Amino acid sequence: MSISVLVCDDHAVVRAGLRALLAGAEGIEVVGESASGKEAVATAAALRPDVVLMDIQLGDGIDGIEATKRIRNTPSAPRILVLTTYDTDADISRAIAAGATGYLLKAGSATELYAAIEAAAAGRTAVSPPVADRMMAQLRAPRPSLTGRERDILRQLAQGLGNKEIARALFISEATVKTHLSRIYAKLEVDTRAGAVAVAKEQRLLD
């Protein structure tokens, strides 16, 4: 029985290339395509593939990380393999936190992709060697040293609060919140709120 695959990428040429590539793989069948995160969520629900190949950057609308989270929160959800050109610690952490089974780079080989799809369909984790190296380096690295106030702000971020709401909750000024956020981003080596929360959860800085 073939492994059914849904391909999600906002570039038509990439989707066509992946479809052609997978057509040559025994036991793998592409059953659909999606050009956006929102479309991927709907198509996955309709087709119920075994595996979804998900890019991270998908143009306007929700990105691949949010689409992964929504798909994984559905009954009998398919496995998600992130297939992207981005290999930052923040992106990897966000993808894993959202429920991705694997994380592959587009620079990898066809053989690597076939093996990852088979592993994901069987419920096993699959990551590109460069990604595995980054994950191991992250695990070996000492946890960032955050102040008590920075941890307080991270907890508020994790709850989805904006700067004004955080300032009000912690009885500090909005300018102070922004200053602490800049320091948090620098320490966690991220540049977005979502990235900071993902890294904080991955490294258990909110415990």
C-alpha cells in the first residue's frame, strides 16, 4: 500500500518538481497540492494523507508552522515533514513545538527525502543531518541566563499578550517591556516573539 503525500509550497515550480521527484519513488503517491497554509489545512482534512510535506514560508496568510499546528490538532492527523530552506534554531524549535515529525532541508538528496517520508509515515522522527547537528549543538549549549523579570515577560509572551498588556500586568512601562524584549531576543538568538517563545519552551526556560 502506497504512502499518500500532500505537498504544500507556495511556489508552483517547487510543487511540480516534488511531484515529479516523488513519482519515481516506489510506494509513495502524491495525492494533492496546496499553495498556502490555509489551503493545506483544508486539503489535509479532505484528503487525509499519510504525510504532509510542509514549507515554512507560504506568502500571505498563516505560515507552515501555524498550518502544522492546526493540522496536528485534528483527529487522525497526518504526519508533518517540514521541507524548507530555513535552518535557524528558532524555526526548528517552532516546527517541533507545533508537532512536526521531521525537519528536512531542500538542499538534501532525493534518497534522503524518500527515507524521511517512509520514516514519518511509520511515526519515526526524520531530520536532515545539518539540522540534527544544530539540534545537538543546541542541547549541549548552556541554557541562556535570563533575569527574573525577563522570565516574567517570556511567560506573558507565551500567553499571547502584547506589550501594553504585559506592561499593565507587570506594573512596568511599555518602554521597559521593549527594552527587556530586546535583551531576551539577543540572549535567545531570535528576532520574533514567536521565536522567543518557541526557544523558551524548547529549552524549558518557562519552568
